[in-house]
Amino acid sequence: MNLVSLPITAVYAALCGFLVIALAATVVRFRLGKKVSLGDGGHKDVNRAIRAHGNTMEYVPLALLLMALLEINGGGDTALHIYGALLLGGRLLYAYGMLVPKSSANPPRQLGILTSWIVILAAGVQLLII
């Protein structure tokens, strides 16, 4: 039986998992505070919390899958750590930008989404050329 070990991807998957739980807990906290059982109840702060969680759930799985495939195919430890750090850092920035807004378009939110796109694009390109 061949076992595959993905220690680098595993670290970033665990850290991103903690972030997902924190964002989900934030949604629950906001809903309880506004007495909303489903959806956002028309509250912008609840909607922002829902989107911070949802956006993370939209991007993190694909990025981690690409990282895992790179790790299996010898993509290089340095590249994987760069991708993982960018992914986690970007997701944290995005969440901050969504949950502590100064305006609808703010630098933390913009930088957060940009880093997620960079990770997905760069990892995808690297997979095609290795």
C-alpha cells in the first residue's frame, strides 16, 4: 500500500480550517445578536459575515487541492510555503476587510481576494509545467 504524505499542505489546510470555523462562529454570533435564524434578516453586518465565510469556502478548497497536487508532483517546498502563506494571509485580510469595513471597497478586502487569485493561478500554471 502506497501512502501519500502531504505535510506542507496539511499545515495550511489545518490553519485554513481554523479560519473557516472562526468565520462560521462569527456568522452564528451575528445571527444570535440580531435574532436571525436563517439568512441575514436584512442586516448588512450579518450579510458581510456570511459572505466572509462563504467567500473563504469558495476559494480555499480549490487552492488547497492545487497545493496538494503540487506537493504530490514535486512542486517544491518553498513554492508550497509561499502559496500557503499567501492563501492564509489573503483570507485573513479578506475576512478583516469584510468584518471591519470602512467602505465597500477597501484595501484589505481587495488584497485578500487578489492573493487568493494569485495562489490559484500560480499553482495552476506550475502544475501545467512540472
